[in-house]
Amino acid sequence: MGELSYKNLPGIDELKDILVSQAALDIIMIEDKNRYFRLINYYRNTSNGIDIVKIDNGQGDHVYIVFADEGAIIKGYAHESIMSPYANYEVRIVEGIYDDVPSELMILLDDSEEFQDVTFCIWRKQTDTFWSKGDIAFPADYKDGDDGEYYLLKYILLDAKSWLEWAKTFYKDRADNINPEDIKKVYEQQHITKDILKSINPDSDFEEVSRELNRIGYKSRVWLNM
């Protein structure tokens, strides 16, 4: 598939499933009290059927995704980008980032405390067949990718293989003995047995994981007695 961009992102429902699976693996690997160390946190049904996903690389960059009946909107912020509002004296959002977003999707970001922290924005209405990006007034010295789109969308790990490759750099030796087939089962949102959980993370709390997977809308439950 190559580098991920707004032009080749999966559709809304598929993207949501991928992010639930990815969040499920972070839940298995990192206990709830340390959730802020997770790469991805998925908040299901925060209000009126709205799901919110936060991807934070721990280095000052983030992706904020909102799923709603109207569609989905993705806001990314790469703090060292020349597209950052703080890269100019006026401290303003670059013209065009938000200007073309449909009002029914724009309103989903209005209450975001990080509204101004943005270097790119992507959206897709429920009736659309593609993702969109605005007509942006790029700085004169802008080069493709300077808005952080490619850099940040790479944290959306599309399949089990991609997740395991990433995990070996993030979790290091903790990921060395993970069975790829178990990761594939999570990406397919299959039933998770105690043996599978133990294989992925021997220190995971089965009951806590079960509650959290149910909270994020994981399609199958955790089987604690197997």
C-alpha cells in the first residue's frame, strides 16, 4: 500500500475496526492506570453515538479522530511542522486547513481543547466515497509531507504484521515472543481466551482487559475460563 495518506485511507467503518483492534492491543499491553502511556486510546459513545480516538506518540504530536453518524474527521498535529500555528508570529491556523470542512463535521471539533493544535485535517462524510483535504495556503518553503500527514498517519497500523513490527520498537523485548497468529486474532476481533492474553502479555489482568475491551466496542468478548 505504501505510505498512508488521506488518498488511501480505509473507509470509515474499516478504519474504525482497525483502530478498535489497535486500541485493544494497547489495552492488553498497558494496564488502565497507565493508559496515558498507550499510543492509542479509544473512547466509544462519548455522546450521541460519537466515538473519539486519540493517538499520541509521546513526543508532542497527536492525531485526533472523531466518528459520528455524519461521517469522520481527522485532525493531526506535528509540533515541529512549519504548518503549526505556533510557527508564525500571529499564532494562527494556516488558511485552508479547516475552511472547507463541512459544517456538520466541523462542529465535532468545536469543543476540542486542542482545536488550534493542527497541522492537517482530513474528513469524510458518511455519503462520500473518498477522504478530503482542504485547499491550503502552504508556506513558500513547504515540501510534501511537511504538515505531518505521512508521519502521523503511519501510527494507524492497518494489520497484525504492521502492529507487530511497530511493537518490537515500542515494547522492545516484551514483543519478541508474541505469536503473530494471536495478534491476527485481535485484529479480526475474534474471541480472546486467557491463553491468548497470556501469550501477548503474561502480566495482563484478565478481568480488567475484558471490561476495557467491552468499553471500546471490541466485537467479541474475552473468555476468562479458557
